[in-house]
Amino acid sequence: MPLLSSEPIRARCLIKSNLVSTRSNVANNRMPNIKVFSGTSHPDLAQRIVDRLGIDVGKVVTKKFSNLETCVEIGESVRGEDVYIIQSGSGEVNDNLMELLIMINACKIASASRVTAVIPCFPYARQDKKDKNGDIPENDNNRSRATVKCNEWKFRSRAPISAKLVANMLSVAGADHIITMDLHASQIQGFFDIPVDNLFAEPAVLKWIKENIPEWRNSIIVSPDAGGAKRVTSIADRLNVEFALIHKERKKANEVASMVLVGDVKERIAILVDDMADTCGTICHAAEKLTEAGATKVYAILTHGIFSGPAISRINNACFEAVVVTNTIPQDGHMKECPKIRCIDVSMMFAEAVRRTHNGESVSYLFSNVPY
């Protein structure tokens, strides 16, 4: 009796293997076992992120009780899923932070395998240290009480380090990983005992400068304070231009007393670069200083445009050609009130960070490149 050929069996096995491989590739392209939820702080950014990932925003219902307690209901199963919660520290910061913590905890106790908090603008990042040590002596007769009251904010031996507190709260709530952008101080990453990916807006800023400032080769990158010197030197090196900085002194919070420009900006385009602008007193004073020093045009490029209080009116009255911000914070309302404000979309950077994190790939590519 003739032996049966094994070729048809091999062929069937090969076809089956190819089908399994194809299905696996399709499943990988669809990013299985991932859920992305959005808080109420910035739904537009969340929608842009999921559109790029090719998935839908997870179902979640957020409401407030009559006593203003926050209630969150996750509308779909997250058991065994890789969960990403997008919530920026803007607007009603305290409510948004509490909402984020509740969402993290809700997913964690619903058996999510990993919960990542995507926080484009990290709340309380400016309260990362005690600025001064020591107290004003009670029997100090050399200064009037008015002077003491004016300067008492400088002496903060009993000030909280709120950024550390927020880090602890996120960890206790159940966050396994944090993705954020341009922390006010990079050392805040050390407040966490969980991985933190601090993305940089620098690649997107460089791209905007080259595409929107025709004379950028005759520019000078300026830091409005000494703390941003490292940031501006990095940008200046990559553009192969010079940099300058402004030394400022404050008499009280949110009010600049004096500024000294270090560097030559005469007959050049000055580009102010900072991580955030709140009331915009600093950058508006800096713009005046640069104009007085002979700068032909002044641009401001900021990662986080908070624009609280008199910020919009100050920008409208200032000598800026444009004030450029990213959409880590919603900017539609600000752009309607101030035609000088321009917005850089960084959703593709967060989307790529989410994709790479989910697939176990390196995120360092995003530190110097804009994904397309």
C-alpha cells in the first residue's frame, strides 16, 4: 500500500500559519487591549489622540452631586486592559485633579492591568520647592511691618511642596505610569516611585520656527529668566543661533520688580521661550526690554499657555508679533480674544507616546523628533 504524501499536510499547516500571522498583524494594527478615557479638562486633545491611534474614546460619565462631590462612572469593561486617562491640569485645577484621581482608582479596582495618567500640563508643578529658608524675626525693629508684609512671601520655611503631594496622590490612587510634557522642573520626576515620561515640546517648537519665521537665521533665542537657560541653549544650538537671558527679581509673587538683559539682541528677531505663562507679566516686561534693546521683532513661544487674570489684555497691548503656545491646555477661547495667539498641535506626540508605551517600544525618539 503506497504511503500518503506529507506535502498536502505541510501546505495546510503553512496556510494555517499564514492566516494566524495575518490575523495577529491585523489585531496589532488595531491595538488590542487598550482603552483611552478622557476627563473633562481637555476632550478635544483626547479626541485628536484617539483619532491618530485609530480607536474610540472610552465611555465614561462624569457628574457632580449637589454638594459638588465628583462622581465618575466607567461605562465599559477595563478588566485586563491597558488603560490611558487623559486629563490636563488646567481650568478648574482642583476639580480636574480630583476627577483624574477618581478615574484612576475606578479603573484600578475594576481590574485594569495597567493605568497610565496622561497629564499634558502637570498641576501644581510650580510648587516644587521651598524658595527661601528661615523666618522673619518677631523683634526685627530695623524694618517696618509694611516692608515685612511685602516681602513675607519670600520666607517660606513652612511652605508645602505641593508637586510632591500630587505625585503621592497619583501613586496612591493607583497610577502605574505618568506621561506629561515640559515639567516646570525636571526633578519632579524624582517625586514619583513609578515611571514618568516627560515629553518635550522642543521638536514641535523648532518645526514651527523654521516654517513660520522666514528670517529665523537672524534670530536670537531668549530666556525670560535664569531658570530657562538650559532650555534656550538647547534650542539655540539646534538652530545654530545665539541665545540671551533676562535676569529678573521679584518683590512679590506674580509681580516682577526689575529686569536685566544679558546678551545682544540689536537688529535681530528675539524669540522668547518659556515652559509656561500665567498672568504674562514676565514675558510682557521681557518683550518691552527686548524692544528697548533694539530687537526688530519679538515672538514668545510657550508650552503651557495658562493665561489667567489680566494675561490676554497684557498680550494684546504688548509688542509681540505672535505668542505661540501648544494645545496642552485648551486655547480656542484665548485665540478668539487675542489674535496674536497661535497654537501648535502636540496631540501626535502624545498619541505616539501612548502607542509606543502600549507596544513596549522606546519613547526617547520623541525627545528630538516630531512624529508624522
